[in-house]
Amino acid sequence: MSDAAIVTRGLTKYYGEHPGAIDVDLDVRPGEVVGFLGPNGAGKSTTIKMLLDFIAPTSGTATVAGLDCRRDSVEVRQRVGFLSSDVGYYERLTASDLLQWLGGFRADDCGPAIEALAARLGLDLSRRVGDLSTGNRQKVGLIQAFMHEPDVFILDEPTAGLDPLLRREFEAMVREQADRGAAVFLSSHVIDEVERSCDRVVIIKDARVVAHENVADLTSRSMREITARLTGLPAAAAFEAIAGVSDVAVDGDTVHLRLSGSPDALLKKLARHEVVDLVVAPVDLDEAFLHYYRDTGAGDDGAR
Amino acid sequence: MALADGGRLIARRAWLDRRRVRSWWALGMLAYAAMILAVWPSLEGSDSFADVAQDYPDAIKALFGGSEAFDAITTPAGFINTYIFSFMLPLLMMALASAAGASLLAGEDEDGRLQLLLAQPVARTAAVLAKAAVVIAEVVLVVAVVVVLIAVFGPLVDLDVGLGGLTAAGLGSALFGGLHGGIALLAGALTGRRSTAMGVAIVVGVGGYLLSSLAELASWLEPFRFVSPMYHAVAGDPVSNGVPVTNYVVLAVAVAAVIIAAVAVFRGHDLH
């Protein structure tokens, strides 16, 4: 796969007896956005750390732009824009000083790019990193990943701490980079974001890859948590009968349920009532896994 | 070359980060040295103090660099050796370098800053060497400050030892400190824990100090004193006799060895 930007084969990491990642195979091509989905502790960060040569694999191979992640680690990192919320910063520096200093490692003058990105994301560069809120720290991380226009992006939970408006801005940035020909690999545990920004997803659970999906396929199976307050007292049985509906609970005049797939049948049912309030929320991936992948892993999600 | 550039960026950042800590250390050492100088006029040629010093138990004399040195305590060279170079400056530089080495590698590993650093295109070797250079430079700077103070202000209180002897003794303290900075880097690369790294370096330093001191009192310990870095730093009384070449070469080789080991270990180390 000579034009693949990120390739891993059988990538495995054991921390003593405990598996961090087992036999992970990945392919991310230039121009593609691939999401890495999994519950907390599934192995996303472990896999990403091996790509960056932060930790050594127990076995398997990983290459970025055809270069071995371990042997040619410095050249790999020259081409990679990386973001992780695990990262620590030099708190006493201003955002500007920190970013300029980081830019120096690639001998680029990132000044204009830094300012443009800061304006786009709404970050005051003159503030000290230690004084920044979580969201603003995340912006510093995003700028540092994007400022040198890398060919490959490896982003671990890139939208953590960002408000919804900024998440949309980030999604636009990712699309622009993919259109420019960069390969983007990002991890998340929120299905909605992955659906909007990614072309494909790789799903990892209990250290193993359990599925490769196109986003379109995932959408058809994604879950929503729905709360509807009606006038009158609804009967649970009527809702349980609707296709795609599960986990129905009735509390006085309010119905709680989970919906997967098309909302059409449910909407038609609700339309026959007078609906006072309706809340539709995406279900966290952890819950979705409980529903779809219970039989692949080591049983219920009690153990992480 | 890319390797050197990244290393230089890391070194500069580390040096600037430690500005505040370093200033306090330099000030503290200056204050201590100034105090020692201020006390000298009342001790100079004082027979009563010389008598008291002679009567100190051997164990105490050993901890202050040995009874020979202690008996010369009312001479300028003996005084400055006992109160500054025989154990005080070496041990303080050991503490400074251990703290610096521990925080620059293991400390940054613990708080995630190493991830930030190693996400950049810079080799691990360059990173460790840059940090080691900062630790050594810091120790050299603080020692130089003390040496200059004594050389410049000593004569004002009639304590004229000569810059050559002071520099020779200072070099010993710097090597001693640098060695333990290297040990802290190595222990940090092995464990990834700042407190462990500092603890190991300090235990080695204090252990070596006790070994070298007590070797004078316990004959069975004498052959082992060559293992003690403190022995090599202070034996031969550099203030009076100049640079003890063999001893300092041993120390320099040891410093290089621990730093090379730290690089090797760090290259295989899993970050937090």
C-alpha cells in the first residue's frame, strides 16, 4: 500500500500481563479522515503512542509515510501534526512564546500560521498557558498540531473541552486538510463527531479492533437517547412495539427510550400525541458498544 | 544539523525554566560563603580555637574532611577547605544537580511535557544530552560564583588562598555535583519518577560521603573509599595542592559514563 500514509500490521503492546493493544491493523490514506472509536481504556491512546514512538510495541509494525515509526521516528514526527490532551505544557510561557518555540523545531516560521489559527479559534496568544481554561489549552494544542501544515495528522481526542461551535470549526479544519491531501487519523468516543468528520471508522474494544466501518453504515446503526414529555399518560407497550426502539421507561407523563436507525416510525407514533417537550441526544459510544458488541469482547462493560 | 538544533532549543528552554531556582541557589551559596569569610578574622591565628578544634572527636573531624585538614583549620587554606570545599559545597552541588536532573527528565515525564517535546522532530539522544548539559552548566555556574566571591573578597579579610587552589577545589565540587545530576537523569530514565530519581542520586551522594569520611576511622572501610565519589572530589586537598589529576579524571569518566547510560536507557523508555 505505497500510498497509505499510516499503516500498521499486527501492532501489539502488552504492559506486563495487561494488553494495551492487540494485533491492530490500520490503513489511513492521504486525503482520508479515519476515526478511531472506542470506549475509554480500549487501546486508542496506546496505539497512537506507538505511532509517535512514545512507547515501544511488543510486536508488529507501524509506518507513517513509508517510514518506520520506531527506527525513523524523528523523520516521522517531522511529518506529523500531533495532539493529545495528555500533553503537558510549560505553564509560565505565553501561548505565543510556547507555539513559537515549538515551531522552531521544524525550522519553520510559523508566526503567520499561528496568528491565523489563533484568530480562527479565538485564542488570546498573549495569555500565559497556565492561566488558560481547558478549552483554551485545547486550542493551543490544535494550533500546535496544525500550524506547520503536516502531511499526516494524529489527533487523540482533539475536541475535548471545546464548545459545540468550536467543534464545528475543528471539523471544517479537518475537512480542509483532507481536501489538501493530508491524512487525518483521529480518536474519539463520541459517535456524532466521528460521523460528521470522518470517511471511515475503526472501532476498538478491549485492545482489539472489532470493526472497520464506513461512516454511512455506522450512521444507520447509531443510537439516540430520546425523552418525550406528553400530555396524558403514555403506555410503555405502545412504544416498545416500534422498530428500532429499546430500553423504554415511562415516568408519569414522560417517556424515555433509546432509538437506533430511522426515527420515522417513532415520530409518526409521537405525532399522534400532543408533545410538550422532546429531547434527542446522541448516545455515548460506550453505551452503543454495550448494545452492539456485547458478544465480541470479554462480556459486559463492567471491566475497563 | 537537525539533531543539534533541537537539542539547542531544549537546552535553552530548560536553562530559562530553571532561572528562578538557580538564582535562589546562587544567592544562598553566596550568603553562606560571605558568612564564612566574615567569621574568618576572629578565628585567624586564634590559639584557643585551634586548641578546641584539635580536641574535636575523630568522627567529627572525619566528616569535615579528615583530621589532617581539620588540624590546619586556623590557616587560610585549611579554614576554607574545611568550611566550604571538604563537604559543604560538594554536597550542596549534589543536591542542586540531583534536583535539576530529576525534574528535567523524570519530572517532565510525569507531567506530560516530555510528550510535548518528543512529539517534535528531535531525537531522544539530543534531548537527554541537552538536559545533561544544562545540569552541568548550572552546577559550574554556582560553583564559579562561590569561587569568585572568595577570590575577590577573601583578601579583604586577610584570607588569601589564591585563585588556582580555589578553582581546583571548585572543579572537584562541580564534578561531584555533575556526577549526581547524571545519576538523577539515569534513575529518571529508568523509573520515570522524579522523587525516585532525586532520592537515588542523593542516597548515592550521602552514602559516598559517609563512606569517604568513615574510611578514615574504620580501617576495614579504607580499601572501599575509592568507590566513593566524594573521596575523589576532596582527597588530595585541592585548595592547597591544586588539581589531583587522577581523581578528577576518575570523576569525569564517571560523569560521562552515567550520562551515556542515561541516553541508552532513555532511548528504550516508555513515556507516561
